[in-house]
Amino acid sequence: MAILIFGNAFIIKAEAPDFSYSEQKKSKVVVPARTAADFDLLPNGERFAFWEDKTTYTKVLHVAMNNPQASDDNPGTPERPLKTINAAAQLLQPGEKVIVHEGIYRECIQPARGGTSPDKMIAYEVAKGEKVIVKGSEAWKPVFRPSTGFSIRMGPPVAAGEIPAAEETRVWMAEMPASFFQGYNPFTVRNTYRYISRWGRAGEPEWLARALLYRGAVYADGKPLKQVLGPAELAQNENAFWAEDPGLRLHIRLSKGVDPSSVSFEVTAREQIFAPKEFGLGYIRISGFEFEHAADGPPVPQRAAISSTRGHHWIIENNRIEWCNAEGIDLGSQDFAADRSTKGVGFIVRNNILRNIGVCGIAGPALDHVLIEKNIFEYIGHLNIERNCESAGLKFHGPNNTLLRNNIFRHIHHASGIWYDIAAVNCRIVNNVFTDIKTLFGGVWMEINFEQNLIDQNIFWDIHNDVENDGATPTPGQWAFGNGTAIRADCNEKMVVAHNFFGKVSRHAVSLNVYQSDRLVAGRTGLGFANKIVNNLFFDTPNRVYMAKKYDNFFDGNLYDSRNDQGSFLINYPEPIVWQNLSGWQQYFGLDSHSTQARITADFNAETCELELTIEGKLPQCQSLGDVMNGKATSAFPGPFMPDQNQLTQQVIRIKQKFPIEL
């Protein structure tokens, strides 16, 4: 008998068994029905404090840059619209909104005020069926001439033949008007940040060279040109540019034979695109925009393309945020040195696309009751400065009561997927996809959190390492550090990892390490104790688990790929390091007592997010989550799969499921 699961449809199909395991006695697995409400709960069992915009808007302003009658001196009626969005942002009062009509707006929107409650918000909306793009760049239409004054033949010695002939390295130059830059020129500000001497690799020339690039970007027919640090590098790089001091002249090398006069250029000119000047504005909604070309700097401080500027109760929904130098959205206090007397409370970020962002998609310190759902994070980390320790699809410092659900994190290189940095409390990461993540640290990194947090019902697929010796045998320190781990918990306590699927992970699927064992947080160091890893499914993970110390950590109810049973459990302390198979892990460490191994095959498509899975062998006995979510059962089936019937066999199970699951 075969069991096929398509979405939540469950079909039983008779077929001859075809496996080498001896047939065993069938067992009943009672699977509770899944409801949308299951994804509403926080680890403490309480329902997340949802809220929505309930405003009846009493006044609507219109902005329409392409309307011949548009002017910022107009009243903002449909017949006499405003020309810029920022003009509307200065006029809006609580209970009012602006509708923005089609066009490419090149400006920074700086709201003068926020709303006062869910019943009196201020909203920024795109007109239905229209496309509004807000850019931090200016259209650049220069008169190019051949580059002079610098030689691309200078610089470090290169092997004979590496420098192309002169006709193949035609370099052009042109000036940018000073009027592009109002108080900020990103071609004079480098990608350094306040804590580079503490968190970074300033002593490594290659890393430092990336950090010394300017924040400015050049787009040719919508595609970014590669920035080089000096003019000599143009010899080895076509479709590249170099910014000459003091930041008003660019030298550009295009592909061979391309006439620059035939290309449409844009150059970034503004640090941010939507950001209040004043701290603390609340109850603002932003819906339906496309934001591009912010020239913001790497954190810290966090001054992203879309910034709440230490506000609260924002709804950011249905937007596309793309091609930001460093960060897409910042929430919370922005700065480690900020006054923490007020937290960033009540943010909702949903159904957005955050794409092609240099360091971090969403960042925020000191957050409480934040909902992040149905977003796509992709192609993040291209600045390649992961050792700045702020690089991730999403990174929060000290979040409380946050719910991250139904998101997709994919094609993220030189950054983690999610990173919770110190003192996370009662946070849940549920029903997300993490795929094609190349990271020094982890697909999800939980760093020195002492209270209970829950990571459940997620897909981890193709998580691989991002180190110079990729492919070489790692040292014990590298094992502990992470280097391509799916879930990395450093000096972390009380974390529950339940009902996740791990596939094709280059290092450990789960790492419970104490790499920062001497770091004091809230008066003590993290112990790496009291973590619970239950009811997960592991496929093609030769390094299943890294555990620094056994003390009070619990593993059970997991299903492992039987082909990965050669020293796949690493225990670091007490020394010497030991590697165990499942039998030794069970017998001598008392872990995974009810876990099993089976023949597992799987494939996952990162674009469609569809998983195909075959299980041939005995299922584990799934375990209770204990006090998590008041003991509510997540499932009696390992991994994030929830068949809608209550009886399974121990023969062949075939699953075809799209993720994140929609209920």
C-alpha cells in the first residue's frame, strides 16, 4: 500500500511493496487536524496579539506625477493632484490617506506625522491597478568621453595575457551633476560601519576591500554595474565602474562594442526612500509600492530604504523592495546606543518581496509583538561582508513575542536566513521555507537566548557553507562556528525545534554549540542547556547533529535518513570529541530513544517550493512538545507534513506538498 499526499488531500493506493526492510506490524498514528489557528499561537500558548487598520478615512489626497495639472501647490484632488508623494506626506493628518497614481517617483518620502490608533491611521496606497515605483536614484544622461588621467595598466602585477588589448578595455568617463545630491553623496561614503573594528575582518585585505567600496550604485538598462575599488581593476572587469574622488565623476567599462550613448543609466543619490525625520511615529500603513535603489549603509546604525525611524505600529504590505545597498526595512530602535525606553511594538510586515539587498532584508533591535508573514526574501547578501555580523534575510536583536510565519527565504548568499541575536523571548518561527542559503553561520541562527522559543514546521533545503576552505575537512572550531548549519544555536537555552524537514545540509542540520561560552549577557554566560529537538525529518544530512554538551538537551521522535549513519552525531564535551551513529547516540547518551531510520528520497524545487518525498521504513514515535503552546500537539507525524486521515502504514509513504502550507 502506498500513501500519497497532495496538499492536504490524502489518497491511499494499493501497490505491491518494494523495499528491503522486513514488513513490520502496522501501527496507528493519530494525526490531529490542522487549522489556520495552529499558526496563531506563540510558544507560551497565547494567541498572537493581532491587529488591523480599522480606519474609516475621512480625506483622500491624490498624487499623479504624470498628470499635466499636477503640482505640489494643488489641493490634492483627483482633478488637481499633487506632484510628489512627499508633498502629501507633509499634509496628511490622522484618519487621512494618499492614493498615488502611476509613475516613477524619484524622491525620499518623509512623513511629518503618524496616526494615533488603529481607528485613526495614516495610509499610503497605490491606486488600484496602477504601478508606482519610488526610486532613490536619478536618471543619468551624461555626455561620455574616453577616460583620461588614470591608467588601468597600473596596479598589482598580473600574468601575461590577463590584460585584454586596449580596444577591448575601452573605458569612458562622465560627470554627475552636483544637484543630484542633497546633503548626501553615496559615491563619497564607503561601506564601513561604526563597529567595523569589533565585528568584521578589517585585517583581511579581501574583506576590507569589499567594505571600502562606496555606497553608490550605477544601473545600466536596469542592471547594476560592478563597482571596483581602483581604476586598474577595470582591466579585469567589464560592465564595471570606478568612482573618482570627490564623487562626481564615474569611469565606466561596458561590454566590448557597447556604445554608452545607447544605454539608459541611473545612479543612486538618496540614502533612504521612505523614512520619517522624527523618531517615534506610529500607525502608518504603506501598501502596494515598488521601492528601488536606496544607497543606505551597512548597519549599525540601521537606516534602511524603508525605515520606521524608531516608530511603532506600522503595516508594510504588498510592496516590492529591491536593489538596496544594505538594508530593505528597519524596525525598532535602529542603534545599539539608542534610548531603549520605548520598544518597537506592533509592526506587521506581510506579503512583500525583498530582493537584491546587500546585507539584510529586515533588521530591528528591541522589538515586541511583531508579525512577519507571507514575504519572500531572496538574493540577499551581495555585499559579501557577512563577518560584520548583521547579514541575514531577517535579523532581530532581543525580540519578544514575535511571530514569523509563511515566509520564503531563498538564494541568500553571504548571510543567514533568520538571525535572533540575544535575549529573544517567546518567539515562533513556523511554516517557512529556507532554501539555497550559503552562510558562515546558519539558515536560522539563535544566539544566546535564555528563554523559550519555538522553530517548527519549516523546510530547510540546500543550506551550505560559505568558507574559504569549502570542501575541506573542517576543524573542531569550524564545526562549532556553524559554516552552513541549518539551525545554529550558540549558547542558547530552552529552544524547541519540532516537526521540521532538513534536506541537503552541508554541515549540521542542528548545532547546539557554545562557541561564545565566555560572553556575558544579562549577567551570565549561555549554557547550551535545555533545548528540545523532536519529531523532525532528516534527509541527506551526513552531519545530523552537533551537541557541545549533553546536559539536559533532549532529542526524540526524529526520523533519520538511514544512509547518513556514519558518525553523524558529534559530541564536543567532555573532550575528546566523539562521533556516534544512531545506535551509539541512543545507547550511551540516552537520546532519540523513540527515533528511527528509514530509506528516504526527496527533491525540492526552490522556485515552486514543491517537495516530493518517499519514506520506506518504520516511522518514529513522535513526542509531546511539553509545555510549549500549552502542550498542544503539532502532529504525530515527523516533519511538517499533516495528512488528513488518521492511519498510516509502515511501508511506502509518498508525499507531494507545496510550502509554505496554506490553510
